[in-house]
Amino acid sequence: LPIYALTIVSLIPYQPPKTYLSFILSSLGFNTFMSNLLAIPGTILFMINTIWMTHLATHYGERSLATAITNVWVFPCLAILLTLPDTTEGHWGWIRYGLLSLISAVPYPLSFLVGWVSQNSHSVQARTVSLCLVNISAQLAGIVSTFAYTDSDQPYYRHGNIRLAFLSGFSILLCVIVRYYYVAINREKAKQWQALTAQQQVNYRINNKDYGPSRIDARLVY
């Protein structure tokens, strides 16, 4: 459940700027061809960032803190966007474009969020359900994100960006909470396991009907 919550909250803040980048650029005065062309650098950087962050999470085994990188990346961009004047005159249009492109290039965490859920399932039965639910959580994040920007907020979407910045900051905090929540669960499981004798541990492994992460000999990755 913590990973599902983290998936929903973490994937919302970057999606409206990324999804509507070409439209936002059009409303800022760029023609259709330029708007589509200017979206390309962010897309290329998005692919590069997703690869290195997935490698980082798996190499160091830090899923929760790696997930936080997504919004550590997004939050400053949203915060700076909120400080910009409501104009595209002079260099302001290009500054706004640069910030929106950086948000669009966010390191994407879903690949290792799916792997994280799979590892913490600890059984085929639990894994079958959990993988479906984490993908549903990602789709739910996409649906919720469509409500962040409204027509009345065009073209700078100041109120929408305030909402996204709040969610982005909350997501970083949630990543830390989830990490130490799993640390606490592992510590409690280890205490229960060590309280058993060697024979009781063998009997538990052979005869206990618990499965998945509910087993006291199962450790959760974080």
C-alpha cells in the first residue's frame, strides 16, 4: 500500500507540464511547428534520465530515495515558474520554455516502482495482484493530473502549478516516510524471528501458511 500511494503522488506533479508542453508553448506565442520542435529536447532527456535513474535505484538498492529524485528534480522548476512574471516578452518566454522542458525531462520512476512491488510481494499470489495494482496506481495518477490545469488558469497555470508544487514537496516527504516505515517493519520482523528457536524457525518455514510479505522471515526492500 505505501508503494501504491507513492506511485500516485510521485507521478502527478510532472505530468501536466509534460502532457501539455506543446499546447502551453503555442499559447505563449510559438507557432505549431516550433512548439512541436521545442518539445523534442525534453523528450530525449526524459529517456536518458529514466535509464540512469533506474540503474541508480537497482545498483544501490535505494528505491524510496531514488523515487524522491523525481520530485527533487520537479519541485525547484515549479517553484521558479511561480516566481516568473506573467509575460513572455523578451527572455521570459525562453526561461519559461527551459523550465517546462526540464520538468518534461524528469527522471521517471515507474520502471523500478514496478520492480520494487514485485520484490516486496515475496510470492506468486501476491505478485500477481500487486503488479496489477501498481499499474492501476500509475494510471490513476495520470487521470488525477488532468485536473491540475484549468481553462481559467491559462496560459501560465499559476494556480495549477501551486497545486503541483505542493504535491511535489509532499511526495519527497512521503518517500522518506515510506523508507523508514519499511525499516521499522523489517526491524520488528527480525525481532520476532530472533525470538524463535532454531527448531521453531525450521517449523515456521515448513508448516506456516502465511505467504508473501506477511511472513516474519520475509524482509521488505526500500
